[in-house]
Amino acid sequence: MGQIPLIMKMSNPILDNVDIIPAQHNGETIYYLKDIEIGSNKLIPLTQLGLYIISHFDGNYSTEQIQKLIDDRINLKVDLNDINSLVNLLDENYLLINQRSKTHKNKLEKEYLESYIRPSAHAGHSYPDNKDELNDLIENFYKNAGLNLKNRTKGRKVKGIISPHIDFNRGGKSFSKAYYELSDSTADTFLIFGTSHYPKTNNPFILTKKPFNTPYGTVDISEEFINELEKLCDWDIFDGEISHKNEHSLEFQIVFLQHLFKNEKEIKIIPVLCNSYHDFVQDGKSPYSDYKISKFLQNIRHLIKISATEICMIAGVDMAHVGKKFGDNIEINNEILEWIEKEDKDCLNHVKNIDPDSFYNSIEKNKDNRKICGLSSIYSMLKTINADNCKILDYDKALEPDTGSVVTFASAVFY
């Protein structure tokens, strides 16, 4: 770990919410830290030892105590200056929870909420920021899945799709299978339910009126629909709007939508971030017992029914998140993978039957022990979609041997 001039000595550092991205470099695994809140594209590289050190940045230990813990637990002597340098590096990049970081993030939040547009948060690192390169990437996904958009049959009334929100490189096949089906859609307005990974509100559904910008340009919001929805809800449906700033679950769907229809028609979106159902699951309650959830979903269904514009639904979701990266003290082996797949496919069978309550109950009965990332979004879609049939298009998994973890995902179409 390189020497960095010490700015200050900090005791009891607390790591903020970060994404940890493993990557191979010259045969060694490097772990990149990325802030999930302020929108910085900067990646902070760490070795496995660095990752182990920051695992103790929970506010319970001073840097001196962390030094001693490492010596006691893994019999390794780490220079205290290296630990303090790491603390300062994270602080410089606003990755620690402290007053400096809070002030900075409050400033960025204010700027974002006052802005007209929601700029791309992931172009340039999750996918190319060059339109031609992005075209090549997405078109290769279709090609590798054996799909040709030029051969599709247009004009079917597709009511909705389920698509992953995992990164494009791992989920490309599943994305392309979902959007191939959507290419038949006659709709030009798309209501997108996406998982809110780090909401700062108890608001069950978080909306925004900001147009979304990507390398393909700007896609407008259906303000008429959102204005009517706002009138029908007797609470602030924009509470927690800052959650949209960095959320990828919606952005990834919008990129695929724009690619699909960029030369054919103007589209509008209704972006809805769905909050967690964790408390309902743990208490053994139906989310529909909550006034705001039931009222909101009833209002969505009503507005779609009376809309003069055809509205198609999208749920940007993943399935299971299991392993050490997600807090599970288990080894990912064939037995675990078979168990995950069996449970996932049981859930997907209820999706196929368009049965929201059975879908929810199949997850609640085990207290969501697989940590289904799309629970609230899929449930919301199943409760509001006016479809007669559903076909599961794909089911896949992304193994992370370096973190001892796995993520599963699927795609589906509704008619």
C-alpha cells in the first residue's frame, strides 16, 4: 500500500455505503471501491489486505486498535501510517461517514434537486459513454443471444417485461431477450419499476419529473401521468427523490429502451423507484396491508386503465443475492446453487401465473433468505399489470468466486 502524506489522524473511521467491484490485474485480484451516493466515477483500488483493513471501519475501532487486531487475527504487522493513509484516502474521496462528507453530499444533493435533468450516472464505467460503442455493445448482446431485431414481428400488444439490472456484461443475454420481446410493443410510454438500493426515505415509491439523459440523448417524462398520480396520492410521492441520482436499476432499462426505439419513435417514461419490503417480510405481513402501497398501486392501475396513451410496464430487477459479499457465512457450492435455483424458479412460477400474493408469500415464508433484489418491483408490477399471459424468457446467474457470492437474475414478457 503506497505512502500518502498524512493530512490528519482519524480515530474510529466509519466507511460509508460503497460498491466493491472485484477485477483481475496482472493475475491479482484488485477490489475497486465506488461511492454509491454522490455520483463520483472515481474508483479506489485496494488489495485483499486493504479490503480486510476497511472491513474494520465500522466506528468501533481506532486505527491503532485495527493495527493490533490484524496482528492478532492474521499474524501480520501493518504499518500504522499505511492504515492512517488509507483512512485519509477514503476521506479525501468522501467515502467515510463524517461531517466533511455530509456537508459535501448535502451540497451535491441540493444541486441535483435544483437541476432540470437527471444526467447519466453510469455512462463511462458501467457502459460506454460513446454512442457508437454503446450500439456495438448492445447489438452484440442480441447477436450472441441469437436474436436479430430486423426480423422481429411488430404490432403485438406487449403489456410488460421483466429485465435484469445487473451490469450489462453479465446480464446482456437476459437484457436482450427481454427487450427483443418489447421491440414488438405498440406503446410509446413506459412505466418502469426499479429497485431503490439505498433509499433515504420510508416513502414506498419514489418518483421524479426529471428527464433522463444517456449517451443516446434525453428521454422525456410523462408529466401528465405523474401529475395525475400526484393528485391521487395524499402524501409526497417525490420524498427521497435524491435516490434517483445514482440508481442504476432504472438507468439500465432506459438505455436499452432508447437503443430499441431510437430510430422509430419518441418515447416517454414514468420512473418509479420501489422501496424495500424488508419490514413486511420480517413481520410476516402483506405489503398490501400498508395504506400507501395499496393506494399507490390502485392509483397506478386506475390511471393506466383510463389513459388515452398505451402504457407498457418494465420491472428492472435481479433475483437472489447470496454469499459472503451479502453477509452470508456460507460457501457457494453446487448444493447451494441448486437450492437457490430451485427456490428462484418457484418464485418465477408465480410470476408466470401473474399471482402477486403467491409470489410474495414464496419469499416471505423464508424471510427473504436469498435477498431477492426485485421483490417490491416485481410485486408492484404483478399487482398492476393487465396481462393474461406471462412467459419466462431466461434465468441465469453471475458467480463471483473472488467474493464467494452469486447473483441470479431472469427476464420475462407479459401479453
